[in-house]
Amino acid sequence: MAVYENPVARDDVNVTAHSSLGEFVQLSLALAAGLVILVVALTYGFRWVAPWIPFGFEQRIAAPVAARLAPASEAPAKQRYLQNLAEQLGQHMDLPAGMQLQLHWSNSREPNAFATLGGHIAIHQGLLDSVQSENGLAMVLAHEIAHVRHRDPLVSAGSGLILASSMALLLGSGSESIVGRTTAALTQLQFSRQQEQAADAAALNALLAHYGHLQGADEFFAAMQAQSQSLLQQAQPEFLQTHPDSAKRLALIRNAAKQAALDLQPEQLQRTALPDFVTAASASTRQK
């Protein structure tokens, strides 16, 4: 009688021919690619939706920004002057009904200006001291108004929040840290080169409508270019970091000014002087 023996088990049963590590890497890459596609789709989708969001909603969510940019009580005259100038320029920029501008003066010596959520615009004393006329100030101010008009702050803030939330989901960061970082970043938003170029074009149109010419529109940018050339190791002011190349930008502005002046007489090209109280540094500024 034959003796039964268990057969030797094969070692290739239920074993895939592929590497487990390789499959893990492939799945991880597919997941990462899917997340990237989703984030890109959400970001560009928000850019399309943002202009349709009521401005009143944007003003409500801008409360943290407004708190950080509270009007300076030490310079009410500057505050009123900037507010009045912004409203005059806004009349030439087709602002939708209900879109209100709120100007904020800062005693910072940094030559900077920025627009953020809810129509809030900040102008630093350093910028006021960098221009020679109201025309030069108006170019920067109209540029920031154009960002508000184009809803660029909302687009930038929403896109940034989508990206931060996606990274937090991927890396496991807490939602509280997302809110904290986002709120802190809302005061100064970054805009794309295309948004900056569109804001420049709108600002030039507004200046031409308001003053009848574009003389002085290049003052601030010329001053910043001269400063960067004399201090090669010094970083550009934040206002210029994401903006078009300074030399090309100056050339475009000056060419537009030249074209606008072709049919005008010299007496029609006079720049508007800045009030003395605008360029005079406040006590707190001098102490810095």
C-alpha cells in the first residue's frame, strides 16, 4: 500500500509578479496627481466665480482686515485727502453700485501701497514721500482701485485659501492654523503679472480721464528703479515684487504719456501739487 505524503507547497501561488513597493509608489503618485488636478480645478473655478460674488459678502469677510488697517487718528487730514482722491478717481473707473473704497494711511517709511478684501486700500507714508505730485500718487492709488474693481483681492484670497486647505489636508495640519495663517496674510495679497498689467492699464485710463494727461504717472516707479539701481543688494519694495519688469513698465507708462500729450499744449500738461501736509512726516514717522 502506498504511503500518502503531503505535496510540497508551491511558493508562487497567490503572489503577484509586481513589486508591492512599486504598486505603492504608483498609487501614491496617482493620488498626488489627482489632488493636484483637483486643486487646480478648484482654483481656476474660483477665479471664474469670484466676480459674481456680491461685494457686500466680501466686505463682511473683510472684518479681520479692517481691524488690522484701522484709520490712523494721528493724521486725519491725510486720511481725508486720500479718501477724497480715491473717490474722485473711482468715478472714472466704472465701479459697480455698492463697491465702496476705504483708504488707510500708514506711517510706515516703506514705499508701499496695497489693496485687500472689502475695498480696503493702504498707502504708506514712504510712498507719499517718493512722489513729487498728486499725479504720481494718483497712478499708484488708481492701480490699487483697479485691483478692487477687478476683484483681484477676493480671487487671490480664495485661491490661497484653497491651496492652504489642500496642503493642510495632505499634510495633516489643523484647521485652526489654516485660519490663523490666512487671516494674517489677508492684509497684503499677491497678484499675478496679468492682474498687475490690467491694473496699470485701468489706472492710466483713470488718470487720463481725471487730469486730461498722464504727466507724472511714472514718478513712483522711476523713484523705485533709481533706488534699486543705487542699492543693488537691497530687495525691491513689496509693491514691486510681483509687478511687471520695472524698465518695461516705465517704458509703457512713458509711452502712454507721450501719446496722450500729442495734441495738448504745454500749459495743459501741468501736474497737480501735493498738499504740504501730505508729504510732511508726522512726529511718529520722524522718530522711527
